[in-house]
Amino acid sequence: MSRIYLDNAATSFPKPDSVHAAVDRFNRQVGVSLGRGAYRDAMDAQAVVTRCRKRAADLLGAESPDRIIFTFNGTDSLNLAIHGLLQPGDHVVTTVMEHNSVLRPLRDLRDRQQVEVSYAPADAEGRVAVDDVRAAMRDNTKLVAVTHASNVTGTIQPIEDIGEIAREAGAVFLVDAAQTAGHLPIDVSQLPADLVACAGHKGLLGPLGVGLLYIRPGIEARLRSIRQGGTGSKSEDDRQPESLPDKYESGNHNGPALFGLDAALQYLDERGIAAIQQHEEQLTGQLMDMLGKTRGIHVYGPAANQRVGVVSVAINGFEPQILAGILDENFEVQTRAGLHCAPGAHRAIGTFDQGGTVRLSVGPFTSTTDL
């Protein structure tokens, strides 16, 4: 029996063959520090990173490749956005549906009495109401941080409308696109988002160890660097460069991961995000239909066309971890059980006290035979 992988919301698997080949090529044939040398191999390697940055910019509709900052993962991107922007006395509006990668940096700032945070509620399907975000805004609201889609229910949030509220108030709008980048079309030229954060290893199909942060023009003047060090540029100056992307990219890049991400972004461009979205929506609908017809199973969240390919379920009489263990040991179906680093989301849908749910998440390489 071969395994059935349904944990793509955590990390996509499998990866395109081209990703493995690119990582292997870097490790076996390149192996240089990126942006640090003028010899041929170093220049060729830097050209791959430059191409990767352009591909990421094209994917998100960014104004220029320099608007794409490479980080170590999605959490790193969100920490840069949150800690780099906020100052003592600021107010933040976020939602109960956020991942701990947003909730914990904000809690740290709250505990140090530097910022105040308001949390917009969500309904039983994990949907945040625009009016609740509007009601939470204050005169000193500096940041509005919202997940594009929940990692628990898959619910797609109305980020266009929420972004307009933030823009009208003069607040910065941060979108956590961890569950949507690579799964849904994202065009920042049409979206009122100032900062968009995501991981490279989920829907973007790259290796672990790389993330992205898009920065809208002008926001860099308000966003501090939270890590300083060598950039390979302006080495005569002990002050951090102000130019992008160097302002936020200190230290050696993860070369193997960026080579892999470059190949992954090429794959996404060739297959097309719209085609992937259609594929995953069809699979999600099929999965929800099958689960919904099974006695004792409760499926959480909205209809398949209102979510990404994330489906959380509970079965009467089974703890989530026990159910996930049964699926793995007896059927080699690999899922994710528990609170999914999003405790507020589980409180909103009523599953916190039962220890969360079992989450099944499809990806570009999931097939109908897996279901």
C-alpha cells in the first residue's frame, strides 16, 4: 500500500521533479555563497536567484522584483512585517482565525505593553465579517493583519473589502497568504494589500527553508529591518543598506532552497494557477461530498468554492490524534490532527475543547484515486 498524502496545508508533497533536480544541482555543482563573489559560478548562481525573484514578482503581480524579499519561511516573513512596522502605542486589528505566526508576535508585543490588539470574531464556518473589522478600527490603528484563507477551515476571507477599510484609515494591510499563494491567483496590483507574506514550501511547491514578503512601494520607509548584517553590498558602511531587497536580506541566503523555488515557480507558471485552483476545488468538493455522506462525520467550514483545499473533520467518539493515527496505521492516509497552531479558529468553529480536528488538505498532485 502506498501512502496517501493529505497534509499539503503544512508542506506540499510531492514536489515537481524539476525542484529536486535544481536543489541537487546547487548542492553538487554550485555550492557557493549567493551574492558574495565575482567569479563565474557565483555570478551564475546569483542569476538564478535574480530570476527566482522575478518569477515571484510576476506570480504576485508586484511592481518590481526588488519588492520581493526572501526570508527563511512564512513565519519569518510575518515577524519581519509585524516587528518591523509596529511602534509603542500602536493599535492592531487582526482576527481570531489567524495562525500563531501572527498571534504570537502580537502577543509578545502586547505582553511588553507596546501595542494594543483587537481581534475580529468569525462565524461557525470561520468567516470574518467586514463590518466587525471596521468596528474594531481606531484612530491609532497602524496595522490590519488578516489571513487570506484559514489553515483550519480553508475559508477564504474578504481581503479586498478589508483592505479597503485599512486603506481608508491609513493603516498598513498585511495579508498572510500561507494557504493561498500558489493555490489562488493573487495580484497585488489589484489588491489593496501593502504586505503579503507566504512560505515557499506550501503552495509555491518549493523546498523548506525559504519564504517571501512582498512590500508595496513606500512601505519600506515605515518598515524597519529586524536583522542586520552582511549583504554583499556597500561593505564599506557599517549601517544597514536602505535599498531593496538588501535592507531586509542580511546573511547568506538558503541557496538550495532558492534554486528549488526558482524551478517550482517555473512549474507553476507553466501549469497555471487558475488550473491548479480548479483542480483543487474539484477535489475538495469531492472530498467534502464523500465525508458529508458518512455517518458520524462532521465537516467544518464553507462550500468548496468558498475555500481552499483544506477540510477539517471530526468523528463522534474519536479524539483527533487517535483518528489520525488510525488513518495512518491502517490506511497510510497522512493528515494533520490537533489545533493546527490556530487556537482561535478552533474556538470559533467549536472544536477547541475536543482537541481540534483532523485536517485533510489536497494539493496540485493529489488525484481522485487518493480520495
